[in-house]
Amino acid sequence: MVGHVHLTLNVYHDLVELWSHFSDVELMVSIDGQGDLGEYIRKDLHWDKLLFNLKEVKSIEHIQLKFAPTISVMNVFHIPELI
């Protein structure tokens, strides 16, 4: 098994097989908003699919999930919802 890998992705793809070759994976998730707001800001975001993928990834022991909110004029008043 290979050592540590740090990834920053905007889109989740089926990378679980690739990640299984690393002993420690850090996944940084960039989110602009929840639900409809997130889908409005990022037109290709499907909130329900993102939640499903995050639950799947969270169940894998060697993967650490971290979140990085992207702050803009469109979501600045909604950042507390992301925390």
C-alpha cells in the first residue's frame, strides 16, 4: 500500500478503487452552499448525489473528509449553514 495522498476535487468520481491503494487519503470538498443554493451556484451540482457520495466515502476508514466552503457574494449570508 502506498503512503499518504491529498486531493482537492470539485467533482466526486468513482475513485474508491484508486484510493484503496493508499494508506491515508485526505479528501477536501469545496462546497458553495447546501441544497438548491449549492445547485444554483454550481450548475452541475446534484445535492442529493453529493450527499450520497459523501456518506459512501465517510464509511471508508482510511479516508478523511474535510470541507472548504467557497465564499462569494452569492452565499456569504449562508456560510453558517455549512458549518
